[in-house]
Amino acid sequence: MPTPTTAQRHKLNRDPVADPHLILLEFQEDGKSFVHRAAINTEDVEWNGETYSRAAISVQLPQTADGETSAQLVASNIDRILGRAINAATQRINVRLILIDFAAPDAAIIDTRNLLVIPSASGSATQVTAQLAPRASLLEPVPSKQTTKAEFPGIWLA
């Protein structure tokens, strides 16, 4: 994930914001090649040769708490694109969130590179609500192996 430079961080935190920033979202089901692209904007956006359709989406950041962290994504389902994609999905849906500066759109300020997933979602005729969570959870069990001379001979050498 790219790290914002000091100048980019200063520009992001300035009030009022001189140049707008755009949030681009990509939704892709595991094992599928098709990517649904959306831009939180009032018009379509082209970035890196791909077209992101305008969408009414809000992302609510989580409160600080113990346990697993997840954000909530609420999207308009008027065009039914996201709702149909979630209903048709049989595998995990990966989410890529990209923040770009409208004045210098060639480089992403933040790019999650499919490190987010949708573990649960619900919807109605007008809106879709989905949880966004990290792909690798710190609460998941980690496979382990016992340290033995047969399996790890290098650590037993004196």
C-alpha cells in the first residue's frame, strides 16, 4: 500500500480542502475476473484507463474498541448493480479502496490493494449495507507446527 508523503498528508488535513479528493472502490469476487468499479462522485471517473461509475456510497468508520475492526459501507441500490453482484456472489468479495487527488490523479494517495473483504451484507430495493473488514483477521487461528529435529534441523545445530 502506498504511504502518503508529508506534503500529501498536509494537503489532506488542510481545512478548507483546496482540491477535492475522490474515493474509488473496486469489488471483485474471489476467482472471478470481472470487477465492479464505483466512484463516490456525481459523475463517472476515469482512472488508469478504467471507468468508475458514479455512485452514492458512504463509508462509516468504526469506533475504537477491542476485538475485530470493521467499517460499514452503505450504497444506493437504485441501479441494482452492487445488490445483484452481492446476491450472485458465491465466494468472498474483495474490496479495493483508492483515494486520489483530483489535481494530480495519476498516483493514488491510498490504495488498499484488495486487502478488504465483505464478510456480510444485506440489502433492500433502495440501499445495500455491507461490512468491510480486513482480509487477514488477527482473531483467526494461525496454523502452527511443533519444532522438532526432523522438521527444523537447522535450529538444533550447535
